[in-house]
Amino acid sequence: MNDRLKQLYKTVILKHNKAPFHYEKKEAATHQLEAYNPLCGDRFKLFLEVKEGIIESIHFHGYGCAISKASTSVLAKNLEGKTMKQALALCGEFQQVVSPDVTAKNELEEFEAFAAAKDFPGRLTCATLSWEAVQSFLVDKE
């Protein structure tokens, strides 16, 4: 892994772990999702406010390692305001960026930072935990 990618990985994770985007409970949200990894104990509840096919807001709360928390923060920041179809496409893009079998690049620097997770196979689940929960929800809604 190149040094630029390592630094970006560290920077994005530290930033989003320390000050996560929309880290709060929103019990009145139209949809609540669970993202849970029983192997490590990471657990987040995602609160989506969806109106007329648009994700107006995403908030989350819970606990997990710095990687899963930062990744969930990036998810909330990047999917907010998107149509469900756009959000599903972004979930796919994120999955491609972190997949060890794919050499996809993404123009979103925050997504690209998580490409470094490929070098840490044990951390891939941490990076994809909330993305997979949202992706599954969106597929069910299609």
C-alpha cells in the first residue's frame, strides 16, 4: 500500500471516529436498521428518514471500533439527500473500493481511504458493516 493511501486512511478514520457525522439517536425516523457483527461486538443502529424515495437524513448511534464507526459516519454523510437508487449505487461503489478482489478506484476521497482495508482482511467486516445493512435494506425496498 502506498504511503499516501495509508495517510489518507489514518486521517479519515481519525477524523470520523473523533467527530462522527450525525452521531445521535433519532427514534422518530421512518426506518431503523441494525448493523451488528457478533464476532467483534460492533453494533450500530441507523436511523433513516426516507420520504418519497429520498433519504433525507441518516443518523446513527452505537459502538464499535474506530474503523466501523468512521465507515458508518462516511456512509451517513454520503448517502444523505440521495434517492434510494443513488444510495444503492453508492453502497455498491463503496463495496467495490474495499473488496480485495477488485481494483476499483473512486473519486470520493473518503471512499478511497477505506481501500486500505484491503491490506487488513480482518478489518474488512468493520469497514463494510453498516454499508451492508443499508444495502440490504435498499435492495428489499426496490
